[in-house]
Amino acid sequence: MSVLLVLIPLALLIGVIWLGAFIWSVKSDQYDDLDGAARRILLDDEEK
């Protein structure tokens, strides 16, 4: 039972850290251009 006294706050702390990282990534426009990287792979940039 004493393990729960450690695991519950630890789980809450990890959840808060994850939520903070997610909010930071959204605010810093990490998800701004989701299709750009997928299309860039198809382009051939080499000069022949």
C-alpha cells in the first residue's frame, strides 16, 4: 500500500511534464506543416 504513495504522485508528475511538453510544442509551431516533410521526400533536388 505504501508503494501507491510513491507511484500516484510520480504518475501525476510525469503526466504534468508530458502535458507541458505538448503545450510547448504546439505553441512553438512544431505541428505547423505536417505535409511538407512527406512531400519533400518525393522531390528530386539533384542537378543532372
